Amino acid sequence: MPPEIADGRLRKGALRRRALLDATLRLVGRSGVAAVTQRAVAAEAELPPSAVLYYFASVDELLVTALREVNDRYVADLAEITTVGQLAELIAAYSAQDRRLTIAEYDLYLLAARRPDLREELDRWDRAVDEMARRLCPERAELLAAAVNGLYLRAATTGIDRATTVRVLGG
């Protein structure tokens, strides 16, 4: 959690920026990346359209920032995992959240897969999954990493519960 901002103007700016990022994720989750326009994001955030380009140089920068923030959270979560049970809880928690948010996060990863300039974010995700898999199961790390990616995809598409996740992970 970022530190509290004392200056009222800076705090208002940070809240507006956050509102735009959250609105972007809601839009992507409902209708895909193509639905993200300056007007649509502003309307979703209940802010004037000019706010989008005030806080972000372009709609593309807004999408890239959303991807990086999502990836920051995922990578940090994976770094904390020390048991298969914790991993199952984490995946089940993503499945239990608003499915549109999970879909939005995956849609941003797919955007990165199509854009060489965003490849580093995919590589960062893969490194985090691979490192976590080596910590938990060095002898079958590649299999665990593949299972984790599949389970996250299932969480985004149809959902998955903790018990099923534990069974798949063999924990």
C-alpha cells in the first residue's frame, strides 16, 4: 500500500489516476481491450474525458500502466508463496474475485503477447512463476509452472475452487 499523500491536490490526483486505472480494468473485463477509449474510460470513472490524457500520455499508456500494475501484484503474490496450499489459496482467491477483473488481467497479458514492446511483462511473469515453482517443487518445476498458468486461465474463464486447485497441484 502506498504511503498516505498529505498534499490534498496530490491526493486528489492520485485518486483520479487510480479511478482511471480501475475503470480501465472494468472496461477490459466487460468488453475487451478494444473497448478502452478516452471517452469510455472517463465515463466509467465518472471523470471528464480530458482527465485521461491529463494523467496518461495516451490511452495506450493507460493500458500499459494497467498491465504493469496487475503484473506487479501477481509477481509480489507469487514471491510470498512457500507452500502448495498457499498457492492453491491464491489461485482460488483470484477465481473468487469478480471474474471480469480476472478476465481483464488475462486480456492485458494477451495484449502483451501481441506487442513486442510489452514482452518484458510476460517474461517477468514467467520468471516469477518459474522461481516459485523451483522453490516449491524443484524436481517438477516446469510441470508446476505449466499447471499454475493453466489454473490461472481456468480462474479467469470458468472459475476453480481451492479443492480442485489442491488436487491439480498435488498438495
